[in-house]
Amino acid sequence: MKNKLVYIVLFVGFCVNMFACSDGKGEALLPEPIPNPTPVPKYTLPTGKLIYIPDELQSNDFTKEESQWSYYRMDYSDNFIVFWEKGFGSNPFTVTDQALRVDIKDLLEKAELFYDVNVNKLKFVETGKSNTDKYRMMIFLKYQSEWLATGSGYDDIIGALWVNPSTCQPVGSTIAHEVGHSFQYQTYCDNPTSGCGWRYGFGENEEGGNCFWEQCAQWQAYQIYHEERFNNYNFDEYLLSCYKHPLHEAPRYANYFIQDYWCMKHGIEFIGKLWREARRPEDPIEAYQRITGVNQETFNDEMFDAARRFVNWDIDGIKEYGRNYVGRKQCKLIASKDGYYAIDPAECPENYGYNVIVLNVPSAGVKVSADFVGMAGADGYRKKNVDKAGWRYGFVAYLENGSCVYSDIFSEKEGEAIFECPNFCRKLYFVVSGAPTQHWRHAWDDNDMNDEQWPYKVRFSGTNLYGQIDVDPDKTPEDITLIYDVPVSLSSTDYTGSNVQIELQRLCQSFLLTPGQISDKWGKEIIFAGVNKDGSLNTNSTANEPGHWFDMDGNICVWGERAQIYSELDKDNFIFKVGQYPGHCRTGEKYTIRQCLVYGYETGQKVQATFVFNITIE
């Protein structure tokens, strides 16, 4: 009986529990399954500065690995966050295709260097007053072989850049340039109501592009990669276009020297200040004049002073890097029977552009003069705002010790400039710049025909154009040896070199020929050759013609494993380019190479001019 009672109680208890856990329809509810634990993300978000999520990426879920941009594919430093696309996998440095491989650690380390220069040296942003205090700048690495290098930013909040792998192999001045753009963008982000940052063009109604972005980004990059000011192809573009307006659209990647002059006058922080304190719709020249308090006349004097210093790179901060590039090729001039030389329309100076006329060096103490005549409105030249015409002009002497002596600055429309040639003068120049009496903005319209020109003519006394030499036909040509010490900067990636201008007067007196006669006889009576160590000649060019490669012993060779040094002659301007093979030389190494010109002036009679280059790798 007791056992039956126990069974009844257990059965009733079971039934009560069953119905107590039902859904009210008489069906029992099973216990809910234990949920799986939330997956732990395989990424770690950085501490410190925040990651800004731009408006256009709000639909991109950074927490998902399959998104275009994901926290699973990112890395960061104190001031940058870098994202890369899915094609790279978890590490862009391990990509099979070497062309798509990127060292993210190197990218971030270099980006931090560029950040430090732009913030702490150049002052493009003011610490404590900038969005960069709160947010990291952003780098987006695209999985593509097509070149991509763009710097700007997002939402007027924070700077950013978008790049492909080839721009990071290795990380260098290209990325420094784009980070520079990001800081230019940042100047407006940090001062959005001031009108700074040049987010507009300089044409009518703010139309057209803005070349100052590119000029300054180049300059910003060269605050780290100093030598590239002079050994990249944009430098040659600058030399060919210096007669143009400094804000001209065509050489916008090459006009990066005026910033150095302004910093010499006002301090290294000045360009950052210029960007932060510009006011719409000013162009950089208007902003400069307002901030520094100079009027148009003084500004013209300054621009001429900059031009004459640029001839020999007599600028604080870049002088040591430019010492291998002093001097210029002769600008294009048109001779007339009365002894005047008029500037060729193809190189006539625009507003603040300039010409360099290379002159023969007279004896020390000789007074040289230039009879100058401005010709604004002359036929054959462009005519714009002719009533605002103006010029600046004067002499520049480059001495043997590398220092410079300058004449007074002259500005008369018709006047005489006088200068006494100093002792130990090695090179002499006459410089002319366009100096309008009133400033107006230069529009980026890709049309030179509506740009101003300031033509002039000039006649010299006590000197003449470089190479215009009187020779004595009764003398006999004589052999000559010209020796030059040539410093060459070491590089593992670039064919760096130095320009060596021939002492043309001595060459002409040796051959008893004018420069024009030398050019006429080139390849006929006059032969160019390389000279081996044993004195034997090789008339076949092995570098860019006319030129040669030399091995470590100074013997002529071809480009390749043995090649150490090259020397190539610009025969139109009598300038040698002497340089090194990337990665083949070492700092401190010295080389001696020789080349020559052989002039057969009569049947069976020859004379030789030998050029000896003593090269030091620095």
C-alpha cells in the first residue's frame, strides 16, 4: 500500500511539472538551447587617437572581414591608420606577386616621419587646435597595378591618401608628396570658416585648377628627400620653364623653389603659416603680400632677388644640395646688327619669371655694363596689360670659393646696369625678371596665348655672351688640358650626377675657333672621344651620345656590371653631366676619367683638348 502511494505521488508531480511548462495548449516546452559564445574579433582596435569613419564609407562594415575595408586588414601607428583591400590577404608583404607587395611596417614608419615634419617643423597644423589631435590620418591601399597616388581627405575632418603598391616600393618622396596634400587639406579642416587652404582656382569666378597644391607638396616631400630637388626630372623642367609665371600651370610639379626663398626670409614655418592664414579668394602671392606687409614694388625686388640667387642656389637650407648644379644654360636670344640681344619670344619672361644670360668673365676689376631697353607691346610678343609693364635686372658673379656677389637691383625701363667684376670670379651672369607694377592672378587654363610677356633687349660692354670670343687667326692651335673636381652624390636608385660647364674661353683660344665654329665642325674636323687610362682614344659612345661609361680604373666600358661612372656632353651648351651608376659606387671613393675633343685643323695637323674629371662620391 505504501509503495502504491509513493508511485501515485511521483506520477502526480510529473504531470504537474509537464503542464506547468506547457504553452497553454497542452504541449510541453523543451529547455531553450544554450547560445554559442559571441565570436572574439581577430583584430585589435588601436588606443589613443580615434579612427574617423567617413560619410561615404558608412555602409562599409569595418567589423566584417569580407568588406572592402575591414578591421581585419588594417594596421596603425600613433598618427595613421592603414587599410588594405581583400586581395592582399592578411599581410600585403607576403603577396605572391612582388609587384603588389607592400611593407606596411615601412609605410607606417615613413608616414610617421612625414607627419613629424609637417606638424613639428613646417607647422601645417597647430597642435592643440587641429582635428589631428583627435583622429588618425588615413591610408587606403588598393589592390591594383594601375598607378594611384592621391592625397586629400574626408568630409573636411581629417586628411587621407589613396595609393597602390607601386607607389610604396619603396616608400619615398611620392608618399611624402601625398601626405603633404593631406596636410594641405587639413589646413582648411582646422579652420573651416577662415577661407584658408586654397580650395579654389585662380581664374575668373575661382575657375580652373590650383597649381600651388602640387608645388608645395613637392617642396614638402623635399624637406625629407633633400637631394631629389635637383636629381629628379622635374628639376630639368624647372630650368627650361623658369621664365614662366611661378604659378603657371604647366610646370606645377617643378616650381618648388620659391618656397625655399620665402622660408629663408621668414623662417621654415612660413609656408605652413601661408596655408593656414590665406583668405579666399587670394592667390599665394596676394596672401604673401598681405601677411608679410610688402607692397608690389618690394615684392618685385624680392622676386628678382630670388631669381638671381636661384642661378647658383645661394639659398639657406638648400645651398649644400645645389652646389653641384650651379649655373645655367644660355637663354634664347636674338642678335641684331647694333650689338643688342633681344629675348626670344619662346622664352620671354612673364610676371615674376626670369631669364639668365651667361657672360664671359673679364679680368678682376673690369667694369661691365648692360644697356637695357624694355620693349613691352613690341610686335612678335604677347600683349597683355602693357601699361603695367616692369622689369628688374642686374649682374651675378659666382666666385671660386662658391660664394656669390650681386650688383644693385636695376628697374628702369631704359637704363644702364654697371658692375665691377670681383676677384676670383668664376662665372658671370645677367638676370632679368618680369616685374609688373600691379599684380593679377594667373588662371590655370592651359592656354599660354593669354599670358603676359615682358620683352627686352640688352647690349653689353666689358663682356659679351658666353663664348662670344675674338680669336687671333695668326696663332697656331695648341693642346690644352682642363681639369675639374666633381663631387657626385651617392644613390642606390638614381643616376645622380653633377653638371660641369666647360671653360669655353680657354677651349676657343686653344682651337682658335668661336663656339659657333666648333659646333659647325662637330663630327667632321672635330671628333669627340673617351680616353682610356693608357691614353688610347675611343670614339664610340657607350653612354648617351656623346658620352661614355667608365670602370673603376678609368677605362671606357659599356653599361653593366663593370660600369661605375658616366660622362655625357651637352654639345649645344658645352656642359658635361658626370654621374654614378646606382649601387656600384661607395661613399668616399675617388675616380679619374678623361674625355677629349680632337680638332684636325690642317691635313696631318691635330690639336687635342682633354677634359679630366676627378670625381669624389659623397
